[in-house]
Amino acid sequence: MIDGTSVSVIGQHWSGRTELLKRSADALRAIGLAIVQLRGIEHARPLEAFKVALPNLPANRRPDAELAIELPRAITELLSEGPAVVLVDDIDLLDEASWVLLEQIHKATGVPIVGTSESRSDIEPDERLLIRMAHPVVKLTLEELRLDAIHDLLEERLGDQVAPSLSGRIHMKSGGLPGYAIAFADSAKRRAKIRKQGNVWHDGADLWSDELEGAFESLLYRYSEETREALEMLVATGPLSVDQATTLVGQEEIERLEGRGLVRLFSAGTGPRVTVNPPGISDYFRHRAPSVRGVRLRHQIEEVLGPEFGMEIAEQPQVPRQFADVIPNPEVPLVARAFRDRFEADLARTWANWSERPTPGTGIAALELRLTGDSPEGQIEAIVDGTPLDAAEPIEALYFRYLHARWLVTQQRPLETIEETLQGSSDLGHPGAVEALTIGFRAEQIEITDEMLTRIEEISELPGMEGDVGGLILIAMHALGGRPATALEQFAKLPDTGWVPRFAAPLRGLALVTAGRPQEALEWASSQLSVARERFDRSAVVAQAYVAVMALLTMSRYADATAAGSIAASGQFQAANMLFGPDRALMNALAIAARRSGRISSVGTLIERGESYKGRSDAVPMGALGFPAAMVTEIDSTAEETSAAYRALAAELSGRGYEFSAAGSSMLAMLLDFDIDAAVAERSRLEYLGGTVFLAYLDARIAHHNRDADGLVEAARWLRREHANDSALKYFLAAARLHREAGDEDRATEVREEVAALMASEDPATEVALTQVESSLGFTQREREIIDLVAEGMNNPAIASALSLSVRTVETHLRNIRRKSGALEREEIGEYSTHR
């Protein structure tokens, strides 16, 4: 702008256009520019925008003809006094006379214009666009904010730390639009919908308040009654396929809604789905009082789509190469809200169906759904008590008993009570299946023993359903017990049709992770997440997100791991219907990702949310009850104390037969406090378990400890073969540094060539890792000052005092340093000091 370039700012409603213009105005005034601020006023009288902007001009008593002469003269004089700029909010809504005058002023004075307008795909060629008037023009498009950006925005707005569950929900409801995110935060704070515990803001049961109606009505009442009714129907149905949506409201209306940004498509398996945008529109319609019009619209939905407008089951989609290909970040809030809308609609539908006909079938549908999220109080008790099983098919009765038992697990009932529920009061004719489930519940909660494995192997050899149930539980027990190769072999014995594949899918991903094959696990989880999204299968989303997060953590891709869990975290899904459910483990895994990426404030709230999932599996990696306590010591205590906590947890898990979880805790201990003797011993155990990529990590750490450059190169190549490219890059660079320090520049050059080949490959390291490569040149001057002070042993308050900064600002700089360098501990950060 200072150089005379105009700027066109395009964004959705409440995307922050007005706020951006306000901050620009403050900055321009601060450097001495004269400013004329206009605002487009729809259906305004001629020159109304200029009259409002220049209220001291005595033009309101003059005829419009005189005003048209007076205004250009007055404004030209104002703009000729020195450097100036014209700011126009909603430039596309200027009246015709103001638009012509603005064009004349620009051509006469060359003054730059900053104009904001709402993005619409249905703009006509003759619409008023700044780019048609001014030259030169730079166009800026305001996109939806990522979850981490919304989190930072809320912390700034609320003045303290924000729980990830709160920022996740607001991200989901706002669709990533900052204006709506702030509106939710402000109204929730004023109405005590959120609470503060210590220094952290937590979410309440419902973030909606009456104040938010105005925010959404400012958007909705710009459009016709037909448009609002179409949106209300799409909210009532939940997300629909494109064909269903066009059948319901018409092709022309759907295209009009899309053009105005009121609906969006999101990918789901084999086809796109239509959902309202921003997602908070759903809250607006759901909180409106019942009306005759609402009843009419629901009757219209039933007439057009039928009483139960079902979804087609997705075929297996093609497996994508990267997890990010499956869920683009802007879709996260849309998908999370689409799932929530579908869940709320299905809650009402399944309850109505069961109330009308309390059969085992309707009971199973209602009960399983309620184990994947929060349900109205008393409904689960009513279903388990009021569903007669006497005349049920044996398979239906057994599955109902299983779901009843899963609910008892969440209530932390004694294992004896759970086993009695599985047994029931009548023989179903499948004693092997009942016994297998009983063994599975015991393995999930208490231990895995050789005797249990022997018996479950015998059951898995039985024909029919008993063998299938036994085989599934056997796979889980082998994977968690440290025999992943045996677990993977077992899949060939299971049928690939019927109900079995649904329960086998998350177990396959878990087995691939425990086998040390993270890239395969990630690809499997990605493909299965597409299927889960198509089916709106909430528990499958949790399970496959957990597999993806674990795989990405294994590959040291911490930012990607956070993204992989964002939908489950934003939508607050649960998988309480699953044996060996990963609800608690997923939250702990996301806490580890937050810890490793420098978001320390998120760790405690993620752990707290994980602990709220009562009765979940202790056997699943990172799901143990003792895991959060060990993780907390990582923040508050020394490396030696933290390592001791992880080793104690590993010993306890190993004693219960959870060998893979134990190995994971041992690896975390060595990351913090490396002990060469313990590493050699752990390597022998991992070699026996068959954990391929974990052996590569250990070899790299051992070589680094011994300053063995050639060993580092071999370990880095191994990691690259396993697609752990970020870690491979880190150890290649460490090897090059060791060669250079030894004076062997030729070998250092060879290693750097391998780095270049890795970055140029079809499967390169991530952008975060690329930043690490450039870290030696990429630190800002302030970051270098902080690194030097860290190297001197100063803590954050001391650094803040020395540099006249706030502690919060120092923490932000340290987070950026960690992101750029890949360093976790302060000692590692200190290694980048210019004084070393």
C-alpha cells in the first residue's frame, strides 16, 4: 500500500475481513498515512458511503447534484495532504454513485485502495470487483484457520491456556472462521458456558448461548426464506450425498447455496457429501423453538427421502500414499460437524425406533450408537433393561449381551459382573464365543497369560462364529503380547465377508504398528478412515485415527500425528463399543505429539480428557492407567526421574503380559535418558519381538552415543527404508556432522548427497523436517539470542527478564525453535548455540 499497490481482500462471512481492515488502519495511521474509511451499504442512497465516512462535511443539506461536485473536491484535498489510502469494507456493496466516485479518485490521485468483499462463486461479470477499477492490485484470500491457529487465537482472546477439547469444539462449530470462533468464545465466557480450572479454560456441556443467534442471523437473513428453509432441511437430515441433497431441495438451490458458501462438499469414501457451512449453522437451527414450519419441513423430508434416508456402504477406496491426502485440513471441522449432526439425528431416530418396537435389532442399533458418544441420561439403562432377548436369534442375543457388557466396562463394574452379563441367563448355543469374549475382557483389563493364549488358540480353531470370535481376540492378544508376526498370520484364517472384517480392520492396523511397519499401518488406517467416514462409523474413526497417530509418532511426524487425531478430538467420538478400545490411548498419544512439538500447555488437558474415559483398555500402547503419571514427570522432573518412571511402568506392563506397551515405555525412557547397557538389552528383546523400525531407532541412538558415523548412516538408511524419513534425515545430518568434525569432508559430502536424494525422492521427509535441514540458517536473531541463553542454563523466566520479554513470548520462541530444529530437550536446543 505504501508503494501505491491496491489490495483486494476476499473472504467468507466472518472470516476476519473487517478485523484485518481495522488492524491495517491502525498500522497505517501509526506511520502517518491519511485514511478515508468507507463501508459498502447494500441498497443505500447515492454517495451514502461517503456521507457516512465524512460526517463533518456540510453536504447533507445540499442537493445530490451539488454533493457529487463537492465530495470529490473535499476528498481530493484530503488525500493530497500526504501519503494516503482508502479502506473500503464490503466494497461489492457500495452504491453506484460511490463506486464511480471511488474509481475517479483512484485514477486522479493514484491513491491505493484496500477493499474487502465476500467470496462467492456466483459473482456476475458486472459485479464491482476492485481489480476492475484499480491498478496494480494484489488479491489476498482469507482461508479457514487450522486447528492449531484457532487454538492460539482462543488463548489470545481468553487470556490464558485453552483445553484442546474446547479449541477442538470451537474449531468444529466455527468451521475455522475466526469471527465465529471468537463469537463462540466470547458468548461462552459471558454466559459461563466454559469454566476455568487453574490457568486452563475447559468446555462445558453446551457452548451455545442466545447471544450467538445474532451472529448467525446476520448471515442467514441476508438470504431469502427459501434459502433458509433449504438450509434448515439439510441440518435436520444431517449430511447427504449430492443426489439426495439435490432431490430434497433442488439442483438450482444447491448450486445457489454452494455459490454463497452456505454448503460445502467433503470427501467420504466413494463419493462427496453435502453439509452446511459454517457448521455452527446447525446449532442455530437446533436451538430454535419448535414451530409449525419446522414440522412442515420434516414432513417434506420424509415425503421426498423416506422416513429413513440411509447411506450407501462404501466400497474399499484406493489406498492413498499419505495420510494428509485423506483428510485435508480445511475439511476437519466440516467432517467433525457432519458426524455430530448425523449422530444427533441417529440418536433421535434409534430411540424412536426402539421405543416403538423394543426388539433385539432396534436395541442393538440404539445401544451401539450410544457407546460412541454422549447420550441422554437414562436411555442406555432403559434399553438394556427393556429389550426382551427370549425370542432373539442367538447371534443377536450374544451381540446385545456384548454391548451391555461394554457399557458395564465404562461404568467400571467388577469383572465378575461383566462376565455374568456375557453368560446371561440362557444358553445361546455358542459357548466357545462366550468363553472367547470372557477371555478377551480379562486380557483387556487384567493380563495376558500363556494359559489364556493356549485356550484362545483352541477356540480360534473351532468352525463358524466361535472360531471367528476367537480368532479376532487371538490377533489382539498376540499383537499386544509382543508377537505381531503371529498376529498378522492369523488374518489369513478369518473370513473376508460378513461382520468379521469390520472388527478385524483396526486390529490389522494395530498389528502392523506393533510389527514395526508404520508406513503400512498408516496406509491401512488411511484407507479404512475413508470407509469409516462414508459409513459415519464413529468408533472406527477413533480406532483408525489411533493407528494413524501411533504410526506417525513412530515416524517422528508429530505435527501430522496431531492432524491425524484432530477429527476424533474435535468431534469427541468414542469407541466404547470396541474390545481393546483405544479412547484413552488416543488422547495420551496426542499428548505425546503435543509434548514433542512444543505444545506443553495442551498435554495436561489431553491427559485429563483421556482419564475421563473410564474402564478403557490398559493393554493398548499408551493406554495404561500409569502412563499419564509417567508423562507428567517428563514435563515437571529431570530426565533421570522421568526415565525411571517410564522404566517402572514398562516393568509393570511386562509383568502383565503387555509386552509391546512395555517396549514402548522402555523406548520413551531411553529417548530421555540414554543408557547404553539398557539399550543393548532392549535391542535383544525387540529383535525377538520383530519390531523392525524400533530396532533401527535403537541402532541410531547407540551409534550416536558411540559417535559412530558409519553406524549412524546405516541406521538412517534403515529408517528411510521403513519410511521414517524425518528421523532418517536427522541421523544423516548427525553423521555428516561427525565426519566433518573428524576432518573427513569427502565422507561428509557423500552423506549430504544422501540427504539430497531423500529430499528429492517421491517419498521425501515432511516440510517440518525440511525446516530442520535449514535450521542453521533459519533461526531469527531473537531465536538465536534465546538459544544462547538456554545453552547458558537459564530458565524461561530468567530469559524473559534478560531480554525484556514476557515468559509467554519466550515459550512461543522456544516452540518455534523446537519446530525448526527437531530438538526436544533444553540440552538439545543448547547444542545450536553459536557459543559452542
